Amino acid sequence: MNIYCVGGAVRDELLGLPVKDRDWVVVGATPEQMVELGYRPVGKDFPVFLHPETHEEYALARTERKSGRGYRGFTVFASPDVTLEEDLTRRDLTINAIARGSDGRLVDPFGGTADIAAGVLRHVSPAFAEDPVRILRVARFAARFGFSIAPATHDLMRHMVADGEADHLVAERVWQELARGLMETCPSAMFAVLQDTGALARVAPELGSGLSTPTLAIVDRAATAQAPLAVRFALAVHGTPDASSLALLCDRLRVPTDCRELALLCLTGIDRVRYAVDRDAEGLVDLLQWADALRRPPRFHDLLNAAALHAGIALETWPPAVRLLAALDAATGIDAAAIATDRTDSRPIPERLRAFRVNAVARYLRSGPAEP
């Protein structure tokens, strides 16, 4: 029995990046032997075990055979007779098909180290075309590492889309890969790959012809500013034609609620925020109420952050954001409880609260700090 560290951990070590998780492949062992050694079985589709002390995953060497559409359509064969090279052959890219033995020696049958040095994403074998998730993964790796895609791999990805393989992607997996790509250092590279291969039109047809060059630049700007996922997603889909199309996209991809809500808010909210400098006290309170800023200030802050990134100006110095944050502070500074219980005021409580908020914002506008 021989054990090798494989995949992303070896790749990241060679790139000089921190390694978060290590995956291991075990050659020449049976499930019974693993259990006898204290490993705990956890795999459902193929034999995977947790180390009794480190709890890292150890998978028996295996091969895969295509048996249906999509990334789930595989028959897995694990046996002590499966070699390390056979196990590495089923992997997606050469940079992920490198193993390191217990003696530190690298096993690199497909030239992954050379492709790391050259900054190239290259598929291992024609079996790459059997799993459509690999299109998304390659796009995400382009966003993470800034690597180019080998021409043959790019062509293969285009053929996969044309053959309808991408139509069988599961919504949750699409969102998972898109979300990961959005959180990389250069998300525009992911979208560029998906657009060039035709995959974006299949997984996100509501975006029409795709993301424009200015939109891609804005998303990268958000990544540089280390904006949260919800803000990056909202900026990426800001060019969606209308709210119904955006809602359809979010429904189909099962986008998390926070990302969905902010994206829908930003669809018209970014323009509303931009013109906040022209609003009087009543107009500012109207905007705060429309955005539900009084009840959900963190989401409102995300809206302002998205709008400032869209404008290309730092949030702290952008006049509309400064004005709105001060207006929110003034509007929330009133004693809502005292106003609501004041029996000398016959107006409905919502009307009273609004009037006090407008007055508080008006006082800020008259005497507040000068805006930049």
C-alpha cells in the first residue's frame, strides 16, 4: 500500500501558495484494510476514508467510466489494482494531476509542473469532456491564477457546450463555482472564459450577450476592494434587462437570499443612490424607506458600496454615499418609542415617525458637516 498527496495541495505548494486542505490517494489497498487501520469510511459513490487522527480524506485509487449525462453520470471502479497514473488520468487539468509520495518525490505523468511554470491550464485527457463542471472549474482557475487556457482545451470546452453537455449542469453546482470565481482576484477572467466558450449563455441566458467590458472592470474593482460576495454578484448582474429576468436567474441558480435581494435592490438602486445629492430631506427619507435602510442598515451599506464601486469612487469620499449615510444616522437618531407613544399627537404613528425623520434629516442638511 502506497499513499500520495494529490491535487490542489501539491499544485499550491508548487505555486508557493498556502495549502488549506490536503487530499490523499491510496494505491494498493482494499476498504477492509483501511478500516482495519482505523480509517473511517465516509464515501457514498466511491471509497473515501477519514484519517483517524488528522481527519483528512484518503480515497482509494480509482478509475471512472462515463455512464450518463452531467457530472453525476459516472461509474466508479476502485481496486487495489488501479495504479496511481490511472487515478491521475481521470483528473481534469495537468496542474491538478500531480502527486507527491511519502519520500517527497513528485509523480507528474502529464507535465503539470511545466504547465504551472508556463501558466497554462491544459486538460489531461479526452475524458475531460465527460464532466461539464470542468468548464466552470477551468474558468474559475483562470480567475484565481491568471493562467491562459491551452488552445486544445479551449476548443474542447466549446465543443462540450455545443454538444449540450453544459445543459446538464446542476443549479447548485453552477452557483457554487460562480460564487467561488467571483471571490477570486480577477473574476472577469472567469466570465471571459464562460463567454468565449458559450457556457455563460447556457447557465445564465438572462444576461443576454454577456457581461460588457465596463461591467467586467467594475467586478474586478470590487474584487480589488475585497467586497463581499453579495456586492460582487450584484455588480456582475447589474446589466440584466429587468427585475423579472434577474429574479428568474436567481431562482434557477438558487442564489442565496442575501445575494438575490441585494442584486434586485441594486438593479435600480444604484441609479437612485447616484442622484441622492440632488434630493432634499423628504427625498432622502423616501430613498431610505424604499431601500428599507432603517430596518436593514447593513444591506443598505452594501448598496452604497456597490454604487460607489460602480462609480469608481471610494465609498468614504463619494458625495452621494456620505450624504445618505449621514441622513440615515439622523433618521435613526430620533426617539421612535417616545414619538409612537405620544398621545398628544393624533397623526398615525407611521406619519409621525416620517415627519420626525424628515425634520432630523433637514436639520443635518442645514447644519451638518460639509460634504466632500
